[in-house]
Amino acid sequence: MTGSAAVGRDAAVLVLDVGGTSVDGAVVTADGRVVGGIRRFPSPEDNDAATVIGRLAALLSELRRSAGHAGVDATAVGVGIPGPFDYERGVSWMSHKLAALRGLDLEGPLRRATGLPVRFCNDAAAFTLGAWWRQHPTAPRLVGITIGTGLGSGFVVGGRPAGDQEGAPVGGEVWNAPFRDGILEDAVSGRAVSRVYRQRSGGRRIGAGAIAERARHGDVAAVAAFSELGDALGEGLAAAAAGFSPTRVVVGGRVADAFDLFGPRAETVFARAAGTRTPFDAAARPDLALIGIARHVAATGFGAARSAPGSPRLRSGPTAGTSDAARSGHGDTPPKGGKRT
């Protein structure tokens, strides 16, 4: 069904949050209810384009069946995905993940597979919108930070995406903000935690999750690695978001599972650097990005062929998982006419 929901049935969005490690899927109603829980699927990261698109289409078909069983009408598809990506046209310019899709149209195949209009948005920006809607709806100026393999961000004012005219960094990006001898993502990411731990322990490189477990068991190098992450997040964000003056910061992404090991320190360092105390906390629920994606679709019109002029957009820049090559501009820059967002 591509029009209005049938009488007595709720309208819903079929939502995919696409990452390099996994794809989360859910049916989300217009009022932000997740129907039937979250489904997590392995990412089709290393497959060819036809396989990746076919897998995403199959996941959407499964979600549509779930919506039908739950008595709700799917009226649109929402896809949250990292940049670089042309969110208007549905074309990926990534080469660091899902590289087989680079330069290809995703909107057309997914629309044909579902018979529904398809919207795309940046996953970190969607996370921030979901965090405002479901966790901090009274926060005047909210910053969302996603920390995974890399660093993503979003800025929201009064429940809508903020622009640079409201003090947000251009494109909502902080990953590439100058920091010490490099950029902020060099110091605030899962890669950074792994690198610092390896340097301090002299051991082999392991992931941030394993390092967090060691930190909780008293491993001195692991504790130090997360302390350095907190220092860098607080100091770097205070500089990158100085023009925005956030009233709240919420942290998501896989590394946020270890928020207790770095979040309080980040808040303290931010307060010292910014000259004002701003509360930091972790994402309180795992569906914030999914809800934010659905919120974006709702804002642009359930079932509308195209969003109305002036509708809020979620175009914040590259997010958790973007590679070093992409971040330095060597590989993920779209050709002339594309958008690096």
C-alpha cells in the first residue's frame, strides 16, 4: 500500500539502519512505536552489488510481512546509512564499506522491491533526532555522538536538525575537526581505543569491546585507553561545538557500551574546556537511530513521492565506521555532481 493507511490501522515505516558490521531493521509507527522488536542481520558488506541490494530488499520484505501480521500498514521505507552518500538521490559514494554499491542507485531497486517510496538519511544524525524524541525531548540544543570504528555526529535544536546558521559545524560534522596533530576521529573512535591500548600494553591489537572488559577487571592499560578517549572527546567536542553551545550530549554507537569508562571524564573535561557544565549520558535504548530514521520519513511525508521543499533533512556527515582513507579524502570523494556529506 502506497497511500494512506487503511481505516483503523496505523501507518508505519520499514526502517533499516545499515552499517558495515550489521543491519538493524524494525517496523516503526508514525508516533515512534517499534512494532515487533528490532531485527539484527549480518551486514552484506563483502558481497557484490546485486547480492547487497537483494539482501536489503529481502530484509524489507520480511519487515513488511511483520508489519502486516502486527496490523499496521507500511507506507514508506527509511534507510539510515553513513556517508559519503547522496541522500537526495539514494546514491552511495562510499568505498570504505559496502564498496560494491559505490556510484549505484539504491532508491530505485528498493522502491521497486517494496512498491513504497524510499527515504535516506545519515545514521548519526538520525540517532540524534531519535535521542531527542525519545530520551531528551526537553533539551533545547542536543548533540549526538556515535562512536564505533569511527566517529559520527548530529545536532538538533528543538526537535529538528540544526544548521550552521544555528552554530552547528558545517554539515554537522566533527570527525574531521582539527585536533592536536590530526583530526578528532584519530583520537575518538574504536580504532583509537585499540591503538592506545596496543601502545600501552605492548600486546596485539584487539577491539574496543574486549578492552572494555579488561578495563573492568583492572587492566591498567585498558583503563588508560578509555581515559584518553574521554579526554579527547571532552576537549575535542568543546572546540568543535563551541558555536553551538549544547545543553546536552548523548553518546551512542558500539563503544558507548563502555560509556561508564569514559563518559564522566569526557563531561568533566568538556566543562573545563568550554567553561560551562553540560551533561553527558549514554543512549538509553538501542532503537534511537531507527526511531530517528522513521521521524525523518514522517517529517518528509508518509507515502509522499518526494519530500516537500523546505522539509528538514538529515544530511550530517560520515559516521561511525568510516575508514582512514575515506576520512583523509583518498577514496570516498564523489565525482563532480555527487555530494560528500
